[in-house]
Amino acid sequence: MKIKVLGSAAAEAMPALWCECDTCKYAMQHGGKDLRRRTCYLLDDDTLVDFGPDIFWQASTFQVDLLAIRRIVLTHSHADHLSPVELLWRRKGFSVVSKKIKLFGNEAVKTRIIETVKQKDEAEALEKINAEYQLLEAGKVVNDEDLRILPLPANHAPEEKPLFYVFHRNQRSVLIANDTGFPGQEAWELLANEKIDAAILDCCGGAHPIHGKNRNGHMGAEANIDFRNRMLEMGIIKQNTPVYANHFSHNALCTHQQLCDYFEPKGMKVAYDGMTIEI
């Protein structure tokens, strides 16, 4: 399985559009791995995990063939992870589209997509964008062709039922945990029987002296270390399993190198836009 990180930032991106902090100034001046777009992933050229407002830039820069995308798996309905307006261009008169795309997510994601299409009838709305929707629930495995999807309950956005995921294909599994704080007992019980070959964890708070302690809604660096240690204790991962921190807020005030300096001695890696993981 191949995972490409198309974006590694939280909602404001990095540098944030209006921010005057030193971290954003540094990102603007130096670019490279400090230039971060909203979090999004590509699995094996046919699956997107989240679909945010930077998708045009991500697809064009990283040469993502959107015509090869068979499914989009959404974590929740927040604007940095779901930009349904970009699905409107699949309508007749805007693009020539001959293949349906499968959309997966919770009820809030479906509602936001339907409302954006501005069609009261759900079936008619999905038909307009040549899509089909499958509702996901925590703990209920979905098999779509050769991809196994295990939804897990996220510690985030209590107004809906957000999810994070284990994806399994070709005897390999990856855990993608964005957006979520440190998981609750239900998620750990579901994870207990999984064997993970790579993990990517929400680290919105970075290694900031205050935000780095975040455990609710989002995680900071300390929770990431605890997350990895818990997986090791439970036998979900091995000592050499790659575990990446991702989904960084500029408010954490950390450059990419500062994050590497923090995480690498603790056995973790730091994700960046354009990074590819092969397992």
C-alpha cells in the first residue's frame, strides 16, 4: 500500500492566510516542508481520505489523476476536511463525467453535500454529481472492492459522529487518525485486534508548551507519544512500525525541523506535504 500526504496542516493552513506570527513568516519565506496545505491523503492512486479546499492545488502539484479516484472517505463535515463545492463541477455542463464516484462518511457529511448541491431529494442530488453515498458507523467494517475500511469513533466535533480509520489492502494496514483527540475506550477496543503497518496521528497542538498537551478534540505531541506507546503495549504496532505526526496548526509555533527534533528521539516521524509512505 502507498500513502501520499497531500496536506499536513490544520484548518488555517501554514502560513495562515492572515497571520503575523513568526512561524507563519518563516513558512512564507522558506517554503519547503514548512508550507502546509489542509490535511488530505491519497491511497494507492484510487482513494482520497478527506477532500478539502486545497484539492485543486494538491491534485495539480502532486499529479493526482482525479479520473482514477474511485472513492473519497471523509472523516467529518468541517470545512477544512470537506469542500463539497468542488464536487459540483462533476455536474453536466461543467465537466464530462462518465463514472460514478463513491463517497463514504457520516450523516453530517452526507447532509452537507446534499445541501451544497441544492437538491431536496437525496437520490437526485447524488445523481447530479454522479456519485453514490455509503453511510459509515463506528465499528462497522465496510469492504469496497479490495479495500477494507474500519471506521473508529473520533474524539472530535461532538455535534456529529466523526470518524477516523484503519485501511487494509494487500495484507497491509494503515491507521489515519485525523481529526481526533486521544481516543476513548470504544476506539481502543476496536483497535485491539488490528495489526497496523503504519500510523498517522493528529498533532494539531505540535510541541507547543501548552497546546502540545492537548488530548481532547485534537492531540498535541504528548498525546501522540502516549498514543504510540499504547499501541505498542497492546501489540497493535511493533517497535519499528513507522508512526507519523500530522495535521499541524500554525498556532503550535513549530517549524518542521523543530517538530523533527522533538519527535525523532521518541521514535516518531513528522509528515509533510508530498511525503509518500510505502508499506
